[in-house]
Amino acid sequence: MIGQISKIILISSAVLAAPLAQVWADAPASQQAAVQANPPVTAANVGERAQQLIEQGLAFVKMQQQPDGDFAPPQAPPGLSALALRAFVLDPPYSTNDEFLKKGYDKLISFQVGSGGIFKDALATYNTAIAVSALAAANDPSMKPELDKALGYLRGMQWTDTITGPHGESIKDPKKASFEGGFGYGRHSRPDLSNTQFALDALHDAGVKPDDPAFAAALRFVTRCQNFSETNDQPWAGNDGGFVYSAGDAGDSEAGSYTGPDGRKMWRSYGSMTYAGFKSLIYAGLGPQDARVKAALGWIKRHWTLDENPGLRDNDPTQALHGLYYYFHAMSRALAAYGEPVLVDDTGTPHDWRVEMTAKIASLQRPDGSWAGEQRWMEDNPVLSTAYNVLALEEIQQDLKARPAK
């Protein structure tokens, strides 16, 4: 699911706990004061404040780089460094001409296997997809052969009628038809919307057009992950317009299930997957008049919040903050793709998402410039959480260039 991306790290908190605690304790008083003394975020200063946060976050991440170029210890697979690298090169002062970033990209590319995937041991889709996005963001012609190979590998991970799973699964089997167009963890595991959204991010970032067959196929899977029975043929589909984790194998949701009025088992929609699905619909070429887009936007307006990952509380109140920074990352990309800076919620209250998200991210920043969240899905790892937040802020900066805040 949303936060399942964090599994790419596969390192215990104990690996980082001592040094990170020291980084926190050793943050200079002047730096702590600078973070705490920043003015409130407003429409007038949102761009400036977002840039300050980006610079502080990237300064922290740069300090974590290992001698071999990685931004995480040896136990971590390449996806974590790929997130960090993309965050750096999307900030204009940085490029692959910077020696530390060239070293980081060289290390990332060293994980590429003969088939083109960029991963280590497991989670091939997540790692390769994030690496493709990082390579595309670098815009470095010298890396194009590696980018093309990785993109080709990623295409081969999608469930199509030419794919057979490890136990003979095929979308030609009516019981597995819901797999069509999706991407799973590896070749070829049950697809889910989290893996699928990162794969579609990669295709989009690499310049693949919405009319590409991969997007058309993915649209069928994404549609089946939406609680919208008008277009979703799955028996569990509701009608709130939100999205769940997977349509495969009778559905799944990190927000849990409930029994509907008619006795059906229903899967709850939740925030991070709804933004993942909303964004995927847009990347696949659907416009604001499409019924699926309208339904997803309706859910977003009814559940507008930056205080938690909405929907998870309904399953367990203690899970409300799980995957919060993944949620911000998916939310920022989705709303930037939608192209409407102000959304009006179901109470009639307008929200400039760029201003509100920047303010929320600023309120959560630690004195050393990093962010860290709940332990679940490894968001207590500040390199991961800082990369998520910097990338969200960079989406905000790009959107502000096209649509200044008022």
C-alpha cells in the first residue's frame, strides 16, 4: 500500500537510531532558532518558505551520504537513494555535475541487472520505478541507455495477457481478471495500487504519453481499485469515489473492511491510495469531466485534511498518522497534475493546497532540517521522510510557477 514503499529500505530502526539521535542533539542552536523563527506560511511567502524548507531538508540528506555514494547504509536497497537523488536534481542549484550527485547516480546504476531492473534481492518494481523517475529527473544524456533499459524492464512487470504468474496465474482466468494492467512487487506477484502508481509515475516522468498501451492497461486496474460501482465491476465496490490498496484476489485495503447494508464485504477507501488512484487516472489521460475523476475528487473534498492519512482512523484510530509523508508525496503529485490550486471542501471552505501543505510540512520539521514520522512503513527513518517532504515541496514550487498563489 501507500506506505509499503517504505519496505524498500528493509533496515531496522536500530541501525540509524544512535547516530540520528546525535544529529538531533548536535543541531546548532542557531539552526534550531532559524527553524523556529520562520514566519507563518501565507500566499505571499509560500514560494520562499517552501524553498527554505527544501534547502534545509536537502542539507540534512546530504550529510547522510555514505562513502560509496549511497544515502543509506548497505542494508538498504537502491530505491531510498533514488528518492534522495530525485529530490536533489529537481532543485535547480543541483545537477549531475555536482560530484556527490554523480557519485550517487553511479552507485544507483551499479544495481542495474542484466534484464534492466534496478534493485537488490527483492521489490523489483518499487526500486526500478523510483530509479527510472530519478534517472529521468537528472536529464543527463549519459544515463539514457540505463534509463531505457530500466524502463523496458518496468514495462515487462505489468500484468498483461502475455504474463503468467509464479503459480500459473493469468488474467485469462476470470478469477484473476482483476490483475489486468496492474504492477506487483515482483515478477509477477499480485498487483496493488501502490506499486502501480510508482510504475505510472516512472512512465510519466520518462515522457511516456498517456495514449501508450501501458497506461491504457493500467487504467483498467486502477478503475477496479476505486470504490465506484458505476465503472468498477468488482463485487465489493462501493460508491464513495475513493480508492483501496488492491483489486486483486477479492480486494484489499489498509483501512480495513466492513459489512455493507446488503451484507457484502466492503473495503474502505483511504487518503494515500485515493490520491494515488486520482493521479493515475490523470496520467492515463482522463480529464475533469470523466466520472471516475469526478468521483475521486468528491472523496478528496469530503475528506480534506493534512493532519492525518484519512480513512485509516476508521479501521484503527492509532493508525491515523501511518504513511503520513507518503500521503503528502502522493497528494502533491496528484493535485499538481490536476492543475487546480484551490479546492473547495464539502463545507464550502476553500483550500489552496500549496499554502496549507507547506505550512503543515513546516510545522513538522525538526531542528536539524529533517522530518520523521511513525515507525510503521519506516517513516521513522528521516532520510525517507525528508525525501518525501522535499519532493512534495518541489511539486509545490513547480505548481506555483504556473499558478501563483493569491
